[in-house]
Amino acid sequence: MQNAAGKQALDYTLVQERHQGYQIEWAVRPSQSSPGKWIGSFHAFKEGETSIATWIANLYNDPASAQRNTIQVAKAQVDEKIAAKGPH
């Protein structure tokens, strides 16, 4: 997969466990606008549901922090989506 400008290939990594039935893929890369900083992206998907995908706007000091926080944001957005749907 490439970023919107098609300039950088992204290697997404699949989270082995599911969160609320969603699989989460994430990628981190160095920031192009802030040298020495890292940004993250994720894609959360579940069969029969609309996927969630976004770049995380926060800058992180290292790839591990970017990864950890990207996964946390992904899980929070999945939780928000489920809460917005309400009880079944």
C-alpha cells in the first residue's frame, strides 16, 4: 500500500488478536515534515462492517511509541464506532 501521494510504500502489520471482532493493521513511518519524528496509520476491518482507516496526526519520538499509540487510537475508534451503533 502507498500513501496518498504514492511516494512511500507502507508495510502494514496485522495485530494477531482481534479487538471487538475487528482485525487491526498498522504501519509507522518517519515523518516527512518533522525529521526524527514518526507517524502511524491504521486500518481496522470486520466482515460485514465498514472499515476504519486513518493517519494519526500526532508525532512520536520513536517507532515503538508510534506503533503503540496508533494501535491504541485504532482500538478507541473501533470502540467509538460500536458505541455509536448502540445496542443490537
